[in-house]
Amino acid sequence: MAAASVPGVERTRGADLVRCAWGESAPEYVVYHDEEWGTPLHGDDALFERLCLEAFQSGLSWITILRKRPAFRASFAGFAIDAVAAFTEDDEARLMADAGIVRNRAKIRAAIANARAAQQVPGGLDALLWSFAPAGPRPRPATLADVPATSPESVAMAKELKRRGFAFVGPTTAYALMQATGMVDDHVADCFRAAPA
């Protein structure tokens, strides 16, 4: 079905696929939308990377983070929790001098502190984060306007992360993390990535 035939639905068509409208606004978004966003992701280090990147995105556009992602990975030791937890003041200074990443001292310190907090999570970061994934089916958003910025689960996740010493992870960032890692699936109804109900 062509996007134009669905009144009020914000979709675009490219390469014969109907995507969420944001998914075609830049080449990086096409790849991210088609291959990552909303796909279930597991693994402590993989989820730590997403947690860090979502925190670095706060106040910026996601495209900025996507374009800097290779530099982030290189600068943050591939987001290996144990490696980042061992970063020192010298590493912080190195990161502040790295033009390839977002040079925000509070966010850099938060990433290091979050790695140390992640080391202390019984059962691992994966189990903790996924424990907040909503159970059961959810209504699929019909349009981008139907996609929430937070949810009761993201509020609870943010509160628990803060209790455990994590920083820069409020309810909106937690919800973005949930979307990015497939804990929730907010691909809109006519997007080719939308899982059947």
C-alpha cells in the first residue's frame, strides 16, 4: 500500500519499502531504521553502548550521534564495560580533547560512572534493563504523533538506574533506549519493519 493512500499516516517510500518517516531523512537513518531500531538487542556491553549513546544524544540530534558512532566506539574501548570502568582522569582528558565525539564533560563522566555502576548490577545490565520491557502486546502507533516520549516502564527504569548510581538516564532517555533496543516496537503501522500484532 502506498503511503499516500493512508490519510494522516506519516510514511515515506524508498527502495519500494514504506518506512517510518524519520527513517528516510538521511542515509544514516535509513540503515539505522532498517537494521537496528526496534530490533531486540542483548548483551551487557551492547546495551551499555546504547545507554551511553542515548545519554550523549540528550540535547542533540540522533543523526549527530550516528555520524560520530565510529569515533565513540574507538574512544570508549568498544564500550566494553570493564574497560570504560577502568578509565582514569587521563582518559577523561583524552576524551575531552577528542573532536570525533561529543565533548561534554558531564556526559563523559556519566559514561565512566555508568560503566562502574553496570559492573555492580547483580545478574548483569542486560537482565536489569530487559526486566522493564512491557509484557504482552501493545497498540501499534498509527502515526509518529502516537509514539510516546516516555512510558510507565521507562519512568521505572530511569528511577531504578538512578538508584543504582547511573547518570544521564531520565525517563525520556530510558524510553529512547527501549525503542532502540527492541524492548518496545514503535515502528508505525504501515512501516515494513512493523511486526505483525
